[in-house]
Amino acid sequence: MTNLKMKSSRVAKGYSQETLAKRIGVSRQTIILIEQGQYNPSLNLCLLICHQLDKTLNDLFWEENSNE
Amino acid sequence: MNDERIDAKLSIIKKRITILWTIIAMLSIAFKWLLIGHFPNFSEAGAEFGVFIFSFIAIINHLIVGFSYETPDERMEKSIHNLYKSFFILTIVIALASYLWQIVHSQNNLITGLPINLYINLFFSLTFLFYYIYARRQGIYFNYRIIEKTTKAFIKSVFLNIISILSVGVLSALLVISLDALQYIPHQEIATIVIIFLSCFIIVFEYLFLSIYERNHATEALNHENGKTVLISRNAFLLTVMIGLFNLVFTVFNSHYYASLIDYQDLSGLTINVMHSIHLLLIYANFDFSFLKILFIIIVFLSLKRSHPEDKKILKMISFLQLFFVFLFFIQLFYMTFIHPLLFLRLSQQSTDAIQPLLQMVTIVSFVIVILSFSVPLVLFFYFSKRKYSFAPLFLVQIGLSIISIVVPVFINRTLHINLYMIFIYVSSILYFSFTIILWNRVTKTYRYIMNEPELIIIK
């Protein structure tokens, strides 16, 4: 599932995928895949992304369960 | 860069390649065993033994690491990654070292009729090919460390890597010269050095091709995400240059070859033999280039599907027509190379009537090929002109050049005016090649602007 929360936070912060990738120290493709929901990042990488975008884990990666 | 995703994917790729190495080394040893008649020794299959032993150890180590953890976790993945990281480089070094040992100790550059460098070339070619295929499947590039650098930095890094590969070749050659000077090895210095450099150049060519291909792919993917989609990938242009250059060499050499058959009395037997060998080599290379043509068609189809997603059905039909053309060309080439000479050999035993239907069939196929060679650019002309691309009329010029190159030779009597015929072949081939380059350069530099950003949710 596409991670639109992360994408919109990145755009709101004024970062391109390339800039965010460089700041975290990963490849641009990894950022694309996370945003497209095709890669599940480790907790460590999630925290790095959150720090760069000034968001919490809940803001970017928590998904409400529709069954609850 | 310390990308956890790339590290995890690299472990998977290296594991698969290690398994592939083990299988190929085993097959090569078994093949040599069959050919030689005894189990090959180190000077006959040194590189295979080196690769087999180290790949096998890596796989066993992987199993041991896997069993030492009760439940798979990130620590286990890290251990496996480190294991393959070391063994991958080690196996390549061992393969090169044992190959070098093999060639400096071998009395002969042929092992039961097979070139001594056959295995090492196969080893590197298959490693390149499968590394690339597995990497693309896992969503990473072969040059993942340098692919995101600026163009200038990327070119610099690629050339540094090429220099490193060539340095290995130069060092190996120097070692051979030194050993030869010390009378340590049988005297076959030149042949050994030629073998080393041939292997090096094949690897460098493959690496250069992959690097340009990947860079184009990465740049176009980035542009596409920013809404600027290239009409047809620049890789189509790369393949056009390669195929066009080959066609140019093939046509010009063939005209010389047929001229030599006419004037065979003026040439020595050796010259005729050399020309005949080159002619055969070029025909075999033509089979390889048929696969490049298929790759070209696939790239054109995928690019147009991305830039014009609404035309999927028409694009499938155009690609099918192109593939049919390549297929018929392949069949005709196969017939002319293998079947036709066999039929002529048997003509003395059988009546010519028996092969009449086959000859008629070949004539029909040749006509269809000529018609398709005009139809494919014509279809592309209609497709692009309907979408108002300024380069569309250039496809008509291409058809015009094809007609001239087919019709004019009919009016030139090759036997009487061989010089005029040769001049025509040179001019028309160079003109056609240059024009094709200009055409595809323009096509692959045309962009379409598509905004493909999904609706964004703004988080406060």
C-alpha cells in the first residue's frame, strides 16, 4: 500500500526523494520503494526518516486497522 | 552509503550466483572429464576447481549459520551478508589466480579442442548477466554504489573501474613475461598475453555496455517521476548504434567477399580462406545480433507503453510486426547458413525437383522480408505522424534509402562494373547508417510531459 503520509510529509518539508535519501544515507530507490509500499523499512530506518521529516513513527508509519 | 535494503538484496543475489558458480564449475569439470577421458588435473581445470571449492564452502557456511540461529532474525541476515561479501570477492580472486596458474603451466592453449580461456570467459559473462538479471529483479542496479552520482562523477567512476579491470590484465601479462624470462614456463608468451587481454576486453565491453544501459535507465526513471517522460528510452539508441555498426561492417565486408569470389583467380588461396572464415564469423555474429534486435523491440515497446499508456493495443501490434520481421530474417539466415549448403551437397544424389517447393518457399519468405522492411518504418511513420511528432517524416526518408539500396544494385552488373558496385555499397551503407543514427537520436531525445503525482494527504 502506498505510503502517502511519508510522501506528503517529504513534499511539505520541501525535500525531493534524492535529498531525503542523501540525508539518511540510503539510495533514492529505497525511498521510492518505501513510498510505494514495496519495501518495509527496519525500525532504525523508520526512525531516521522520522527525524529528518520532524514526524513521529505514528505520523508516518502507523496504519489504523479497519477491522477494529 | 549504508543501505539496509541493498545489503539484504545483495545477500540474495550473491547466494544465487554462488549456487550458479558451483553448478557451472561442476558441469565444466564433468564435460572436460568426458572429453579428456580422465579426471582433469589442475592445469586442465584449475579455475573450475578453485571456483567449485570456494563456492561450496560458502554454501556450507551459509547452512551452518542458518542452523546456529533458532529463529531467523536481523543478526542472522547480517552474518549471512558478511559471509557472502567475503566469499564472493575471494572466489573471483581464486578463479583469476587459478586461471593464471593454469595458463602459465599449460603446454597448449587448447584443451581437447576447447580454448583454455573458455571457462573463465563463461564465468565472467554469466556472472555479469545473472548479477544484472537478479539485481533488476530485486530492484537494485549493478552499479548501485555510483548510479546516483552526477554524470561527470559517474563517468569517472566507470572509467576507474575499467582501469582496475585492465590493470588486472596488465599485471597478469607482466607476470607471464617475468616467468617466461626466468624460463619457468613453457615458451608461449605472446599467445598467453593475447588470451589474457582478449578475456579482459570482453569483460570491459560487457561492463561498459551495462553501465551505459543502467545509467540511461536510472536517469529516465527519475525524469519519469518528475513528470518528464522520454518517448523512447535512450537505450534504444545505444542498441541502434551497435546493430547499425555491425550491419555496416557486415554489408561492406560481404560486398568485398563476393567481389573476391568473382576475382578469385587474382587472389591467393590464403586470402580467400581468411575471407571465407571472416564471412562465416560475421554470419554467426548475425545470429547474436538477432537477439539484440529483439531486445531493441522490447525496449521500444516498453518505452512507448510508458509514454503513451493509452496506445497499448496498437503498440502490441507494431511490436508483433517487428518481431515477425526479425523472426523471418532469423529463419532465412538459418536456412542460408545451414540448410542451403547441405541441400547442395545432396543434389548429386537426388533430383532437383525434390527441393523445388523448398526453394519456392525461400523466395516467398525473401519477398515477405523485403515488404516488411518497408512496412515497419511505414507503420512507425503513421503512428508518430498521427501523434504530431516532428521527426515522423524521417521514417519516410529511411524507406526511400532502403528502396534505393535494393533497386539500384539490380541495374548494376556486378561482374562487369564491380568498382561501381563497391562504391555504391560504401555510399549507401554509410548514408543509411548515419541517417538511422540521426533518426533514433532525435526519437530518443523527445520527451512527453505527464503529471503522475498521486493525490497527497497533507499532515498537519
